[in-house]
Amino acid sequence: MSELIKNIKGTKDILAQESVIWQFLEVEIHQFFQKFGFSEIRTPAFENTNLFVRSIGNQTDIVSKEMYSWVDQGGNNLTLKPEVTASVVRAYIQHNLGKKFSINKLYYIDTLFRRERPQKGRYRQFRQFGVEVIGSMYPEQDAEVIALAYNFYQSLGIKNLNLKLNSIGSKEARIKYKEELYNYLVPYKNKLSKISQNRLKTNPLRILDTKIDFESEILNNAPHIIDFISKDDKQHFNDVLHLLDHLQIKYIIDYNLVRGLDYYCKTVFEIQSDKLGAQDALCGGGRYDYLIEELGGKPAPAIGFAAGLERLILALEDEENQPIKYPDIYMISLGDEAIKVSFSLAQTLRNDNFIVIMETLRRSLKAQMKEANKLNSKHTIIIGEEEIKNQKAIIKNMESGDQKAISFNQINSYLKK
Ligand code: AMP
């Protein structure tokens, strides 16, 4: 027997039951984000590898070990998108969007690929939604983006949200801070984990992300990046905080939040949920005022966030009111003539927006009834020889068990009541 082919590790089939929540969330995202005046952008699934190397940075985990890259038959170095910001910025520059609109407020829902170690809430193919706003340098733009993310989770009824914020200032501040942090950590080098020892050499800021207790203790007395940022950047950060206070959005300032990617500056933030365990970040984002220029565009300030859809679904799992759609009607047909009649009736019912399932296995009445029950159908419509003779179908309410004979031409109006 030939060997069964299975899906690739870290990827996932979304089966019928689960796809309902995906569809629901996708609709919610479109509606919610459009209420803020954001427009959707869709970028290709793969890009030139260089785009990600230049934007995300060589020292990051994504670029150094997680990208799915290959050389195609034409000798091009290509990569499946590991994140969306770089692609949106590329499209913004390429299509001259900055000239067309003084501010671009964009959102996306996309599929990303990273060769990470798979675990609950962490996959190799995953979905993100998010926004990128290009054009405004002002703190109200930071506040709007943060509020959009926060309010979206609130609108879905997710409780226990932790919004963490920090400011990492300008590039110069970061270079200076990196040095200070390095100097602070060097005496503890031998106490650090192997991974952190490596990061000390390559990117000491990443050590701040540690979840290891003894490393967190060492970091307790480490210098804070916020003490290295300019007066203007501090003012900007305070203005963002005031606006969040005004909007009654609760936050905590997390001095160790720096976010891994090279392109961030000034405000960075993350929203976490208590329910998610080790992979607790629902979304993360920040300003990237230099990226557009670094990728060859006219300088423009920008801010955005990216949010995981799988994590959102995990956080929603225990919430009530799961948006599951059950069928309205299961058509039970017994005999050739009944099949034809059922087909026509199903069509008129669907025109009235009922969800109608047709039997196509020619099973017994009992088996069809069992199936209707299994699918949680609200009603069954039973049509056999007798019903065709009388031009009346039996409509059964599956919850109450009541049933009634209704003329074929009155079924729609009967069910609409
Ligand atoms: P990042 O692009 O790394 O800032 O991630 C933004 C958000 O995307 C995270 O807060 C997660 O919700 C989600 N995310 C990132 N990586 C993964 C992954 N490998 N699997 C599932 N979700 C992810």
C-alpha cells in the first residue's frame, strides 16, 4: 500500500466546523476596520527575498532562520511573505500612494509563512490581520491605531486584555541603548541561557523578550530604553498616553518591550490575553518612521500592527455566543418524484435566504432524520408519495417536535413567520 501523504508540520486544515468562525471574523474585520475609514490592501504571497532582508533586518529570527526562500527557475531569489509591513511599504512606494493621498490608512487579512517551532498558537503557516497607516507623524495617529486594535478585541467580547506600551525612540537612541544594555549584561554573561549568550553578541535587545525567570531577574536592574530617547520623543509618547487615558483604554508601560524587528521606532505596543498561555500575544505593532525611506521611497512617518487570527480564535474559544450557523432546513425526500420536488422547493427557500440541505444519499426516513439532527437543523421538510399526492409537505420543528402539513406554495411564508 502506498504511504499516506499528510499536511506539512506547522500547517493546519481548517475543517467545516471551524471555518465558520474564520468566516465570521473575516467579515467582522472588514466591517470594523472600514468604520475607521481604512481600506483593504492585498499584496502577493511572495516577494523578492531582499525586501525582507532589508526591512526586517539580518539579525532577526525571521530573516536569519525562519524564511521560506528559494531560487526559481529564472534565478530569482524569492520568499513566501513572513510578514506584511514590508510588502505594503513596497506597494506604497511602487504605486506612488503617498502622492495620491496625503495619508494612507490601510488594512489587510493575509497568510504568512515562518519556519518556527510549531506549538499551540504558533504555526508555520498562519493568518494575520492588521493595519498600516502611512503619512502621519502625530501622536493621535498612534492612539488611533492602538485604539482600533484594542476596541476590535473588546467588540468581540474578549476580556482580560493587557495592552503594553513602550517608546524606543530614534535609531540613534537605540544604538546608544544597545551599547548600554550590552555593558550591563556582560558581567552576567555566564549566567545567561545559551540563546541569550548568542543574542548578546548579535542583538542584545532580544534578550529583553526573555520568559526565563532568572534572566528576568537579571534584567530587573537593567537600563531602560525610555531613558535614552530624546525630549521630543518622550513628549510624543506622553501625548499618546494622554489620548489613551482620554479614551479610557487601560495600559501598562513595559520598559522591556522593544519588539524584535529592526524597523520600529518611537511607540511600540503589544496586546496580550491571559488565556493564551505561553504564546500570549494577540497583536503587536509600532511606529516605523524610517522604513519607507530605507526601501527607497520619499520619507514618510508610519505606524501599524499585525494580529494573529489563530490566536484570536484561541482567545475566543471559551467565550459564549460562538457564531455557528446551523442549517434552517433539511429536505427529506423519499422517492424519485420527491427528489425533484425537493430540489425546486430548496431553490425557492434559498432565494429567501434559508440555509437548506438536500439529501443525496437516498437514505431511509429514519437515517435522514438522524442526519438532520446531527447537523442541528432547525426544521426538516419531509416529502414522500403521499405528500406529492396532497401537494403538501410535512414540516417538522426539530426542537419542539411539532409537525404540520403545509401546502407546497405556502412553505416559504410559513417558515418566514
Ligand atoms: P509579529 O508579526 O511577529 O509581530 O506577530 C504579530 C502577531 O501575529 C502575534 O502577536 C501573533 O498573534 C501572530 N503570530 C506571529 N507569529 C505567529 C505564528 N508563527 N503562528 C501564529 N500566529 C503568529
